Amino acid sequence: MAKAAPVRFGVAVPQDFINRPLDLPYLHAYLARAEDLGYESVWVQEQIVGTVPVLEPVTLLTYAAALTRRLRLGTSVMISVLRHPLQLAKSLTSLDLLSQGRLTVGLGIGNQRREDAAFGLPLERRVRRFVEGIGVMKAVWSQPTANLAGEFWTLEGISQEPKPVQKPHPPLWFGARAPAALRRAVRLGDGWMGTGSSSTADFKAQAQTIRELLDEGKRDPATFTISKRVYISVDQDKSRAEERLRAWFGVRYGSADMASRVAVWGNVNECMDQLAAIISYGAEHLLLNAAFDEMEQLELFAQEIVPHLVGAVSA
């Protein structure tokens, strides 16, 4: 069933510094302009180890919280199995408080087994560790004194204060694509975000599964957000846009071909048509992720695309 609320639009924060230095004035100006232009939210990713220079998400969002007043602040997504849930809960609570309740927590399980080994974590029971860690965070977020007997963590009269501004905790959105992961998202979360590395066709099928799971679980769809990260380049020269996207994907993800499979590019009308299709398949929130020329794309999205799509209603 369609929801009456209009589609919301967020944008990705410039977070990687591929062939460029960290430019704080640029980052400051980008966040200020995103807020002035009326975007609903700004989003960051997580990559703790790797050769691409990427800022840590909680730190970056804390910086963004100090520079903004209205924008919601989201992670898309944090790999929570790499962090102790008590420490992660404390960091996220602090960010929720410092932003006065503007945080959305996107979580994922990831698939980088080398990272688990580097962190000294077991390679087995990864899903169980992920689910239990979320339970630990929910417990200390919502209970005055938490008691939990788990396989990995035991809480005996554990308190964590202060509590988050948002009750019972900041919204939890899951990054997921496999059927079992989609089921976990509906069971444990408040939203789901289709990954930027998935195609529009993938999103269509996954969003349909999400809607079926919501119905199966007798969950009110109004309490669960369906979102999609979209890598996008608006350019009158379509070939140039694809070439630049492929070059960026080749560095960021090690696969230039991924850009051609999953990204949106072309002139304003071509991009708008592709985004409208994603909305028609169920997206209630779109995270527009410019891979380059972020400030120019930020303006283009706001002036030429968002006004024509913001009133659309998802399927």
C-alpha cells in the first residue's frame, strides 16, 4: 500500500579523498549548502581499513552535527560486528545527544572476513554476533539496568547513561540484500536501505520482498522506511558521465564495471526518469551520492531534479 508522505531526499557527505587533500572549508561549505537547499539528511559510509582515504563515520557526523541544525545525520552503513556493542552504543548515544536527536543508524554485517581477522574476531557465528550486538545496544539504550545472557556478551546489572534523545533509541536502518538479511531488517529494524552497489532491478525485487515481510509480520509500513542509495552523475555528456563514474568505481570499489551496472547518469531528464522508476518500485527515501563534483551536483539535484520528484509517492 502506498504511503501518503512525500519522498525524502538525502545526500552523501564528501568523505573520501581520492586524488585530493582533506579540505575542511569545502566540507563546511557543502554541509551548510545542503542544509540551505532543504535536503532532509546527509549520510556517510564506513571503511575502517583499506587503501582509499575515508574518514571515520561517527567522527565525521559529529563534526557535521556541530555545523548544522536541521539535517538528519545517517550512517549507511556501519559494520557493527567490528565494534564492541557497548562502546558503539555509547558513541551513537553521544552523537544523538550532540545532534539533538537527528541521528539515523544504518547497520550492516559486511563481508570482509579479512577485517574480522585483523580485529582479532572469530570468523564463525558472524550473523549471531551481529544480532546479539544489536540486542546489547537496544538493552542499554532503553533499560535503566540491562541484564542479558548471550553467547558473546553478558550484561549483569549494566547501566549506560545518558540515554539517547530519540526513544527508545535512534532509528535503525539495515543495509541488506540476501533474503535472510532482509528478514532480519524487518524483524529488528526501523528501515532498510538498498545498497549503492545494487541495481535498480535488484532494488525492485528486494523492495517487494520487504513489503511482503512487513505484511507477513503484521508490521505497520508507516513505521518502516524503504530507502535506496543511488550513485548518480548529472551531465549533458552521457559518455563523459559514465567514464568518470567508471574511473571512480574502479578506485573506490575495485570494479569499473560496477558503475555501468548500478549507477544513474545522463542529462537531467534521463536521471529523473531513472530515479522516478526507483521511487515507483517502493523507495520512500533516496540517498543521492555524487561520486565527484559534489557541490555542483548538490545544486543540480536541488534545482533540476528534487522539485519534480519530491511529491512522488512510492508503490
